[in-house]
Amino acid sequence: MIKHRNLWLQVLLFIITLRIYGIYWYCSTFKEMVEHQDQEENAVLWTILALTPTANLFSFWKHGGLVESVTNNKYPQWLLFVLLIFIGLAAWLITQLELNKLATQEA
């Protein structure tokens, strides 16, 4: 089940926890998107890969693919991949806004 998350609260948590919330968010949203699509992926492993130099590229590519699938190809995988590398805030915003829409539709 996809959770609806308050964007401003996330920004506050990100700042207060000195970016640790960002790791939690990445893992949680990864897990939610995988479960939503009935896939068998380990979100914790992919999050650890996201924190590892070079391996993070594989994790970012996978995360971008999940967002592409969840949004019915509204945002291409390559775009989210590039945003995660260079403009993480934009990737987070796109991902969370789309997940919030999906959470509202499911409710």
C-alpha cells in the first residue's frame, strides 16, 4: 500500500535528522512501489546499494524504473535516473507527488 506523505514534514525531517530521513524515505518508497507492482525485490538491499559508490547507479536506475512503472510511463526511467544523480530534490519531489496521487486513488 502506498502511503500519502506530507511534503513539508518530509523537508523538516530531512533537515532535523541530517539527511537520515532521506535514506528511510528511499527504502520505504522503494518497498511500497515494489509491493504495489507485486514484485519480489529487497528494498533494504537496493537502499544499501544506493549508498555505495558506483553501485548507487544501479539502484538509481532501478528506482527510476519503479517510478516509471507506477506512473504508467509518465516519467521515463532515464529522466528519474539523471535527476537522482544530479538533482536529487527534483527526483524526490516528482516521486513523492506521484506516490501521493496514487495513495489518494487507492484510498
